[in-house]
Amino acid sequence: MSEKREVELRHFFESLLSDREKAILEVLAKEEIKIEEILQSAGLSFKEEYIFDDLISTSGKPLRFDFAIFDDNGDLDFLIEYQGI
């Protein structure tokens, strides 16, 4: 997750969440940053918040995966979905 996105999410939720919930959100953001750093250090090609146009939730919105990792040919290799705490 980019730093800009992390800040945007934090500001939005801070007005809605209790102190305990804010602490949980902080941990989750740090864990996603850790995953991103691991992928970068491994030299893997990846994209955050990856969606498939034809994979829709019951609410009609596209499902998003935290990270999509691509092989050397640019084809999707695997997905990472971090569930957190």
C-alpha cells in the first residue's frame, strides 16, 4: 500500500473509529507495507488492489486482492490476500 493511500485511509477512519479500532487499523497498514517491502526486495513484479472484472461480490462490487504477483512474462502467477488480525 502506498504511503499516500495509507494516510488517506487513516484520516477517513479516524473520525469513525474508537481508539482500539484505530490501533488495529495501524497494525494492518504496517503489515501490508511489510508485504510490499518483501515483494520488492525479492524483485517480484506485483500490483496492489488487483481486481478481476468478472469476479463480483454479492453486493455487485468487484472483489479486490491485496497483491497480484506476475511471472517473468507478465502473466499472473499468484495472489496474496492478507486477512490481518
